Amino acid sequence: DQQVKQNSPSLSVQEGRISILNCDYTNSMFDYFLWYKKYPAEGPTFLISISSIKDKNEDGRFTVFLNKSAKHLSLHIVPSQPGDSAVYFCAASGGSNYKLTFGKGTLLTVNP
Amino acid sequence: DARVTQTPRHKVTEMGQEVTMRCQPILGHNTVFWYRQTMMQGLELLAYFRNRAPLDDSGMPKDRFSAEMPDATLATLKIQPSEPRDSAVYFCASGLVPAGPGRWVLEQFFGPGTRLTVL
């Protein structure tokens, strides 16, 4: 039973436009959410996070939005750049300070 | 620059053989995680350790997988015997648990992974 779902395996966007990556979760205990970015042949690296007490967190070109009632979060990248092309994983934490539950990832391709 | 290292980066083996993957966490980190990435399941947590003690290995097939931390600078994941369905990328990650109580989320630093192919 997947508790964190990224329903779009891939997304293609033109350089300079907005990229929106979506993530849904089912576990009401989750109270902290993270996005990781992964390039080929490398491990995932932390990108941005949000606590459930907030509905938005911004860091430069990256913004994460959280809709608790819908159990949905999204990552916005504006403007998108070719270097943003990577797999993006959504992850959630709840009840444990250690354990993260990951989605399957979305491959973002930003075309020049 | 501090990073998690994993060896080997690639491993091809035949079904039934023993496989050992090694991880060197970032110096000073006290928590280590093992993950497996497959197309079907995404990133799955197999096991994690704090201060070298296993805290949770419920994600790991117990009959063939084992994870240990012989010392603070080395974590190992063994598969014996290996099977074709074990083919995946195995990641190690480490983090530093802060002192004190409260709600926090551990930032995990991932290694580059070991790509395992079992024929």
C-alpha cells in the first residue's frame, strides 16, 4: 500500500516555464514533507521541505505548497532550467523523527 | 567535502552468490540508512541504525538480507543467496541526530548507490 504517491512518472517542460510536480499522501500521521532531487548515477539530494503547520515554503526558484485537507503537496520550479532535469522524489515523515516514506519519483525534463 | 561513499558502484553476479555492499557514512553522523530503488517500488527503506544499533529492519527480507555496522565508519548490507529479483540500486544514507527532544526531521545525505545485477 503506497502511502506517498507521485502519479506522474514523467513531465516535460520548456525552459523558462513553470514546472509543477505533484504528490499525494494517505497517512494522516505525516506532518513533515520533503522533496529530493536525483541526477543519474548519483544519490538523491535534499531540495526543500515543509512542515504541516505551514502551507507554503519558498527557496529561490523552488516553492512547495501543502494542502492538508486534500493530502496533497506540489513543488513549483520557476523559471525552469535545463539543469533542473532530474528525478524528483516526494518524501513524508510522521510519528518518527527518522523514517522517511518516499514516492516513486517523477522524471522532469526541461527542454532548452 | 564530506560525503557518503559506497562500494562497489556496480556489481554483476550470478544467482545464488553472496553479495556484500559497503557504505562509509559521513564522519560524525550517528544514523545510517539502507534503501533499495526499483522501478516498481521506488525508494524503499530496508534498515536503519543509530549509534551502530539497528533500530528498524522491517523493510528487509530477513531470510537472505542482513545489515550490520561493524564500526562507526562502516555499514554493510549482505545478500546471501542473491536472486534476480534483488537487482536494484542500493543506497546508503547517513545523518546526524540532534541532541534533545522535540519534533524534527533528520536530513539524510545519500551515497551514489550500488547498482546490483543478479543474473
